[in-house]
Amino acid sequence: MIFDGGATDTVFGVDFQAASAAYRANLDAAGHFTIGCDHGGGHSIPQDAAPSVLRFFADHAFATEPSPYAGGLPAGFPTYCAP
């Protein structure tokens, strides 16, 4: 799960939206499963995503392949997240 806060997510000259997109592209190119979550809230932590993050880690024990989310995200994940 890769989070960014959209176009206003820039701190100390770092564009976190662009950095997150580049990181995700590199992981995808290497064959890893990713979920992008652009919450649009700038450089803040989206509290509504905490249960989904915990569930993601529980469902993706080390070396779990393929991802159990390959067919889509479980119910309850934020609508701003997508595989």
C-alpha cells in the first residue's frame, strides 16, 4: 500500500505524489503487487485507512503470492485505494 496526499503533498521540496508514483511503477515493473492510495489530503496521515493497513499486513504474510487482493480489494477499504 502506497499512500500520497495528491497534488498538495509536497514537503521540503519533495513531491510525494510523484515520488509515490515512481516507487509504485518500480515495484510493479519488478512484479510486485501494489495498491495506490491517493487520499487527496496533502501531507497528512489518513486515519480512516488504519484498519485497511492492518488487514493488508495480516493478509500478506511474508512471501504471500499471489496477492489475495489480485482480484480486487476487500470490502471496507477506502475508495481512494486501488490495485
